[in-house]
Amino acid sequence: MTTPTSIELVLDCNSLSAQFRTASGPIQVLHDISLTLKPCTALGIVGESGAGKSMLIKTIMGLGPAGMQVSGHISLAGTDLSSMNERRRRQFLGAKVGMVFQNPMTSLNPFVRIGRQIEEASRYYLKLGKADAKALAVDLLGSVGIPDATDCYDHFPHQFSGGMKQRIMIATALACQPELLIADEATTALDVTVQKGILDLLQILQSKRRMSMILVTHNLGIVAGRTDEILVLYGGHVVEHGPTDVVFANPRHRYTEALLGAMPRIDQPAHTTLRTIPGRPPDPANPAPGCPFAPRCPAAEGRCHSSMPPMTVSGDGAHRFACYVPVSTHPSDFRPMAPAVATGAEQ
Amino acid sequence: MSEPTNTAPNAEFEASLQDDALVQVRRLSISYQRNGKEFRAVDNVSFDLAAGETLGLVGESGSGKTTIGRAILRLLPVADTSMWGSVIYDGIDVAALSKPALRGIRRRLQMIFQDPVSSFNPRRKVPDIVGEGLEIQGIGKAERTELINAALDDVGMSRSLVEGRRPHQFSGGQCQRIAIARALAVGPELIVCDEPVASLDVSVQAHIINLLQDIRETRNLALIFISHDLAVVRNVSDKVAVLYMGKLVEIGPNDALNQHPAHPYTRILLDAVPVAQARQKIVPSADAAQIPSRMMPPSGCRFRSRCPKAQQHCVDVEPELRATPHGQFVACHFPNNQ
């Protein structure tokens, strides 16, 4: 059914755009987004609020709000989603993709024992019988690090702490042996130590079950050292995409660089003045022509304000960025940890 | 409720405390009643804070950091709460103040919350929100306007920008600026900041942190900075106190804790901070931290159930806060780097 080339990619989004029609005109929330995900790799999607992270995931999953118009192609595990009707698409995605959301309390039904909630997907999509589904649920609870899985099977969500609830959510997401696991801000509300435990667990499960994973987050620190590639979104555009260590060591887009410089770090001296980004994120209702970051960019030139920079691909083709005046690649020019406030002084 | 009895004496640590510090928290213990059971949120915590100094309070949720912040301002609920020990502010025992006297001292002590929007009255206009404290203090209209404008200027919001507008018309970062302006308007000497940047985007967070640092310098403010984010605490603090299940486990100069964390818990917290830089792939660990119930803390050292170094001695004897060669105090029988 599938050709060998399409099997190579778990997810392939091509020129994905999404817009809403409103009384005052269309609002475009995603602009021409292309991304691919190879099997058994982890991708980090990062951006600030309003960058389009969640909208991108919702669009891929067909969970976008009613009235959203999507153009472009999405294929998952070699199958084109756009050709499917609603019902088939749901069946297909439900079995292939597992999702974990930010707030486990609102995703879990407080009145239903957790065992049944974990079984729900496997009974519906995999048509498992009662006993098989239960065995699978207990097994999953064990694999996400819940002690005494057999006892916990009959517990209610309120009997668990926030971190444990998130582990239960992960178990429900794994119930159908998905090929792709998407964690949308899955550790945002948790303590750092608990967050580390959950991220460790996701990483272990990803390699053990040979899944692909997408970590969606506003915290750049979460994806460092835990993903193979990162995709930086700004104003609904992909501004930079590349191997995680390359992007962190050598960010080329001015926004990525500014964002890294704005983060406080434990290896900096106390009272270091943080680099700030002037201005505000773009308003999708009043998009300016050109690069969405241009109004806030210290290096912006005339053309940045008038036309959208095309994707530039660096040497080996793995690192791409949409910037007319990218940050120099010379390592000594890039110091995200420097206390300096200097803007546009790289040269 | 019974007075705390089984706590370690901490004689060495208590001898190091200054009797002339601006804020003196002494053997503070706070218990809440929950479903008929007592639960100790804060247990025998002492520390000092000098004028113009910033203390970072860190710990996981439930460690008691917010409770301590609120106790200093006497903002704890009266019902079902018991408090022992004292909070001395500039020689005044805050816990013993009468209501009118408390109003007087609130001018000098202010607080900023994690969610600024929910701390505003949505129906009031922003200048009135900023001037609310001044109104309560009985300051006349002309002087009030002047102080409101000065406070708004200090946080980078002009009067003309906020005139006639209500909180919902501003972004999260702007609302946090307004909250800071409200705290500044009454001319405080100490501000308790409870997770002030936790809900903000990275670029906005940097503005607010820099702003707090500027204001601290220009107004010589003392800050108590409560946060679960150690990177933020590292940036803003002079001193750091680490809390675990209501106990002070380590306290000392920011640099000492950052470079030579003595308590295994401080080490774990530092290691858990996600660092945004090119790094080797993280080697995940499969053990999930089992956090004990706050209702039934472990005997001896409370951290022992999660501690990689725990021994029988840790089960039997609660560790005292002891000085380390790097200048901090640590409550651990087997501290690191010593």
C-alpha cells in the first residue's frame, strides 16, 4: 500500500497554512509550514505564546477549531490525511498518534477509575477484549513508573499527585502502541524535579518503543539534550529548524538568538542583566509585510520589513532559517550567555 | 495544636543570625488543620534579610515557601492556622501587631503575586488599582496622583498609557508591571515576590526580572523572591534558602549554593534545571521520585526517602543546620563537597 520512500517518514507536512475567517477579514495563524519527522526521532517545537505551536499540533491532528481553513498536505506514516474523511481520519490518528496535554487534571475524567481510562483507547481502536485490555493497562502503568500497578488500576485520578497523573496520561497515550507521541507542554505545570522525571520517562519510552516524539514547549531548556531536532516558531512561521545541538550552539535566526539570550541561566553570575526583546509579538489580525520578527529585530534592514525572507539552508542541508541578516556562524561571535545588552553589534 | 518539640536545635546556625537585620524570622513554625488533621507547612525556619538584599526561597510545591512569604506579611488565614516563633521587621514583632498598627506597617511591606490579573479588581481602572494602597493609607488626592505617576514611571508604563483603562486591556507582562507599580506606590522597603515570572513568556520574563533588579537598586529594596525556577533565583538573589517539606535544608550565599551545593536535595534541584544550551544527549533515569506525604513526613531527616546517601543515622536522628567551609549552612549528616 505504501511506497518505500513514504515509509521513511512518520510525519510529513508540506506548506501547511491555516486561517480563520472573521468579520474583519481572514486571520492567518500558520504560514507555509513544512516539516518532516523520521522514525524514532524526537522533535522539539518551541515558541512563545501565540507563536502557533498548539495550532500546528491541532491542525496536524485535525482538532482545529470549527471554521478553520487548512491548506497544504499532511501525511502520517506514509498515508495522506487530507484525502481521508473525518471518520477515517479519526480512526487512523487515534491508533497511530498518542497525545499528552498540559493539564492532566482536565484530561482525566475524575469519576472514572484510571484503569478504565487507559483501556478506553485500546478497546475502541484495537478492539481488545476486557481481559486483554486490563492486562495491557496494568502493563502500561508499570512501564510509566507507577508502583503497585495492579492496585492503582482501580484508583481514581484524585488519588495521585500531579506528576503521577501525568504518568497516567502518558500510559493512556501509549495504549494503542502509537508511532508518534506528541507531548504538548506536558511538563509545564510541574516542579523541576518532577518535570525531569517525566522528560526522562518520555525519552526512555521513545527509544524503547521505537516511536517518534514531538515535544511542544515554550521552554527551550526542555528540548536541549532531549531532542534530535528543533523547530522554532514565531508568528505562525517556521523561523529556524535544525539539529538541536547545532541550533543551540549556533542559532542563525535573530529571534532564536534573542530568545536564548533572554533566558536566565544557572551558570551565569548573580544579577546578570538579561538581554531583552523590545516590542511585542505580532498581532495575527494585522500582519505586517516581511519578516514577522522585523519590528523587534536589532539587525533588521529595509527588505526585512517589506518581504518575507526565504528559507536559507546551511551547508549540510539539515539547518534552515528564514532570515536576511542571520547571526554570523563564527563561534566567537555568538555568546548567548554574555551579559551584554549589545544589539546588532555582531560582526 | 501542640507546639513543635522534636525539632533540631540548630544552635550553631542560630548563633550566626544577626540581631540587627531588617527582617528576622525566628523559629517559625506554621500548621494548618486539614480534615481534622494537623499538617505542618513550615517547621522551625529561621533567617535574616538585610535592607537592599534579595533572598531566594526555593523548593518544590508544598515545601512551605509561599506560607513563609505570607507569614512575613501576616497574610495567612486566621482560621485553622497556628503559628509559633516570630517575624521581626525593623524591631517590630509583626505577629503581635494590632489591626491599625498592621495597616501602618503594610506600607513598608508589599507583595507581588504569580497571577497579577487575579490580584486586581477587574472593574477598577488601572491608576485606581495602583493607588489602592495609598487610598487605604489615607493619602490625599494630589499626592496620590503624584505617587501613582512615579510608580508607573518606574515600571515603564506611562500614565497616559493606562489612563481610563482596565486590567483586561493589558497583556500578562504589562499586568505584572502594574502589580509591581501598585506595590511600589506606597514606598515599601520589602517586597515579597511570589513566583512573579512563572506565568510569563521568556522574553517578557527577562523584562520583568531586569525591572525588579533596577528597582531594587534604585530604591534599596529588600526582596524575598519565591520561585521554583532555580535559574531565575540564581539571577536575582544574594542569598538562597532551600526548603524541603517545611524544613530549611540549606541556606547561604547564592554563589556558595550554586557552586558548592552541600545538601543532596540542592544538588538534585540544580541538576533538574533544564539548561538551554548545546549539550550532550541527556541520559534518562528511570526512577520516579517518590515524594512522601506531607501529613506523615519521614522520621529523622525528611529527605532521606529520596536521598541517594541515606543511612540508618538519617532515619534515627534529624540533622542540624551546620556551617560548611563555603559559608552556607546545611542540614545534612553527609553533605556534599565537604
